[in-house]
Amino acid sequence: MLAATVELANWPLLDGAPLHGRARSDTCGSALELDVMPDGTGDIGQVGMQVRACAVGQASAAIFARHAKGRSPMDIAHTLDEIVGWLKNDGPMPDWPDLGLIAPAREHRGRHGAILLPWKAALEALSTSRSLG
């Protein structure tokens, strides 16, 4: 999990990205800002982030960024629902590559908010536009 956190340097915020989202965990105070440069179909083309989070939140953000390209808003919403079910209802492991890296944090309810940060910020970004002027 800790090895994934250093990957965040690969995804800095994107200058001029038209889509921006934010998320904050009420339980631990972790926060994430996420920029999206959509591709020609409205799916995620490029993502950039600024993460102020615990190691679990940082690893979650890196796992998200590794596999976000080409994902649609519906994919992100569906995965968020799956992760919530996995965390709260002891549901099955969501279908997102590398999520198993943060599986040990599932037992710690105080870290659930940090795990959800990138998906929540991405949904906000994909549903709103930021004024560039």
C-alpha cells in the first residue's frame, strides 16, 4: 500500500482542465482535489490530483488514477456504489484493478472516507464544469 502512495507525483493537477472535483472525509479530514481532461466521448482522458490524506487515502487515489483513463461517469458511479457496499455491507470486492492493495483498511471504519475520496471527487468533476476565466 505504501508503495502506491509515491505514484501520486505522476498525476499532478492539470493546468486548464475543464472539470474539477473535490472530496473530503468527515471521519479523518483527508481531502482530495481532482482535475479531469475528458476525452472526445466525455469519458476520463487524463486525471490530475492534489491529495492531502493518510496513506490509505493516498493509496486509494493512486489506484484510482492508475485505472481511470477511459472510464465513463456511469463507470465511476457504479464503482463508487460497489465500494460503499464492500465497505459497509461486507459486499464482494469491487471490480477495479488493484483495489486489493487497500483491502486491509476495510476493517478500519475511520479510513472508509479516505478510500472513497477519488471516486467522489471524480463524480463531482464529471458532473460540473469549472470556470476557466
